[in-house]
Amino acid sequence: MSQYKPQWFFITSLFLIGPAFIWGYIVHQGLSGDVFWQWAAGQYMWAHHLIIRRDPFSYSLYGHRWVTEEWGFEVLLAGLVSSIGPVTYWLISAGAATLALIFVAGRLRLARVSWSKIALVLVLVGASLAPLTKVRPQTLSYALFAAELWILDGTRTHPRRVWVMPVFLMVWTNLHGSFLLGYLVYFLYGLWIFVPVNRGRFVTPQSLMTRAQFLWSFLVSLIASLINPHGMEIWSYAAHVSFSSQIAAMIEEWQSPNFHIHFMMLTIVGPLVLILLAAEFSAQKSLDWPEFVLTGGLLVAVLQSQRFLPYYAIEWPMLAAALTPDFEFRRVKSFLAIPVVLALVVYMIASKPIVRPGQIGTGVPVRAVDYLANHHGRVFAMYHWGGYLISRGFKVFVDGRTDFYLHSPILPDYMAVKDLTQNPNRIWQQYHVEYVLWEPKTAVATFLSQDTSEWQEVFASKDAVIYQHRGIWGLTPTIEARTTGEST
């Protein structure tokens, strides 16, 4: 018998590193992006005691139908912020991602993976999730995805647990459009019951869940998905948004990963190399077919759209853990290793100034919007600032609700202004814009500074400039008219 014993104190300290990656990222980030309009939407629904069905936030499409597929998250966010305060922003982001780690650990324990291996796996998963953990409904879906895999694994030995799924998926349906992935995974688990694969090295784990139990629970789950404000439309709407090429063209996280970024290379290619090498040299004679299919499918999805990276990070550890040998850190000197681990955890969290929960992030034009608050008129602002304007009570031309603006001229008009593919004065005149809020040292800012007959600078900072229209549209010639000799 070996004289060395598992170093439980050291293994326990390793469990802190994964969450430290996540919390160390969140506590250094201020609020930005879509969280502002999501909070405002939740506040609106609490105040009016209704689910938003028509847009109240823009002047470009005011009153048009809006399918609020994330209404549950928006109500939850606004309600928690009102009741427990700004710490909600940390709990709903870092807290949800940490919960995902807990479910990953629980799932690995169901598979009888050693605690030492689980601790190391969570370090890698935490590092993968951290840069993608933000105050948004997607982060809740990471926890839901990990929880679903844990629940479904448990049904193999406790089949009655499958009746949790209808309620579980109904809640997910009302939080975020990624519920489609939840139903797909559930369907695949049932498929292995009907068509088990046992060929070569591939095997399908035995399950006590019967075909009838799966079919009835899946049917009830589909019916339960209709318990939402939009009924069956939520399915077509979520599918349309998920596969929209227009959204993919505008939003980076919907695009293919850039492997020139080291983070992408390590978190996507790294686990793949580990699994391939382990499969080649492992003494494990069989491979879990469902895990192989799910890991491979999510890898393909990540290569198509990097927004699937967190789901891939949550799934691949199951296959990797099965292929790699156990180890217990028996030779680790805990009195030396534990202080090193704890120092690393403290460094990840305290190496940079910790921002207050709910603090607005850098780059958000707070002072510029303060100026506009004392001046009335329609504002045309950059896409990623629209949400903050909404939270301050302004009607906007466009904001982060990209799905809402699809099939309208708003997004093409915005891109035409941003890229100066046509004279922006024509678009601003069409929408009676009185103020333009833009980033300095950009093409649009240069255009505005040169068109002194139409626009005058009224505010400037390192983050933003504001130009005010000088008079009534149409009374002075535009730049295009002056250069071509035409009248307006």
C-alpha cells in the first residue's frame, strides 16, 4: 500500500480556482450593452403589470409588434434589482456561471469521476466560461444546460426524475431562446433509448427509463413549452433568430471564432486535442456514444458560431474525464501547495480594482446622456448605446434588440449611416433627428464636423460627441446638394 494519501485540503483548494476565474472577471467589469434595455423592459412590465407586446422604446418602430422571448429574464432582473439591489448583477451572471460549474461537478460524480480530476476539470471550464459570463439571459442558460445534463444522467438510475423536465423546460422557454437546445438534448437522450449504439468502441449506457416514460414526459414537455405569452410563435421566433444571417453579420458572438485569439484556440482546440490523444492512448476500451455525439455536435456548432462555446465547455469534460486516468495528488505537499493556490485565487479577484455592483462600465456615454437629458429632441445614437438611452428614458432609433429590427429598414438605414454608404442627412431628415450621439474620431463624426450648415457640436468628451441640428430640415442645403449643385 502506498504511504501517500489523497491530499484533500489541496484538492478542496483547487475547487476555488474555477469560480475565481468567473468572479475575478465579473467584479472588474461595469455594466454595458443589452443589460440596460433588458432592465428597462423588466421595469416597464413590473410598472404596467403586463407583458410587453408592442415596442415602447423606439421612435423608429414605436408600437410595432415585439415578441419578447426573454421576458422572464427581464422581469427577474428588474424584480431582483428592486428587491435586493445592484448585487443582482453579480448573482445573475457570476452566480449563474458558478452554478453551472456545480452541475458539471455533480454530473461527473454521477459517473464516479475522482474528486481530484473534477477539481482540475472545473479549473478549465471556469477559465472557458469567464470571458463569456455577462449580465444577460445567455448566462442563465449555461446553468440550465448543465442542470439538464445532470438531471438526464440521473434518470438512467432514477427514471421518475424525468418528470422534472416539463417544468424545467417550461421555465427555460420563458427565459431565453436557447431553450431549443434544451429540447434537442432531451430528444437525443430519448433517441438512445430507442436506438442504442453498441458497435466497436462505442456503447450506449444502460437506462432504467422506459420508452413510454420518455415519450409521455417529452410530449408533456412540448405542451408545457406553450405556457408562455407568445404560445407556439415562440418556437418559430427562436428558430428564426438562431439562424438569422443578418444577426450573424452584425453581432460578433454569432460569428465563427477567430483562432488568432489565443483564448479561442485554447478553449476550442485544446479540449479537442486532449480528447483525441486520450482516446488514442487510453486504456478505456469503450466510448460513451451519446457523449461523443453531443460533444461533436457542439464542436461543430462552435465552429459555426462562437456563442455556443460555453455549452461546449460544459459538455466536453464528461468525455475527457472518461478517457483520462484518475490521480489523487498523493505526492503534493499541501502545506506548500495550498498557499500558492489561495494566493492565485486572491490575485485573480483583487489584482484589479473591484467595481461596485451595478456600476456603469467605461465607454458608456454617461455625461453625454446627462447633457441630452436637459435638451429635448430625437437622438440618433450608436447601436451599442441604444440600451443605455432606453434606461434613461429616451426613445431610440436602434438598440441591441437586433431581432426586433429584422425585416424593417432600420438596420439597413443604421448601417448606411455608420458606413456612410449614402448621405446620412437624408436618413436623419426622414426620421426628424435633432441630435446625433456618436463616438469621436469616426467617419460619421468627421462628416458632422464638416457639415457646419446643418450641424453644430454641442458636447464633446473622450467617449462621445453630440451634434445638434441647426434648424428645420429642408431649409438649408445638405452637403450632397451643395456639392452637386442640386437643391433640396
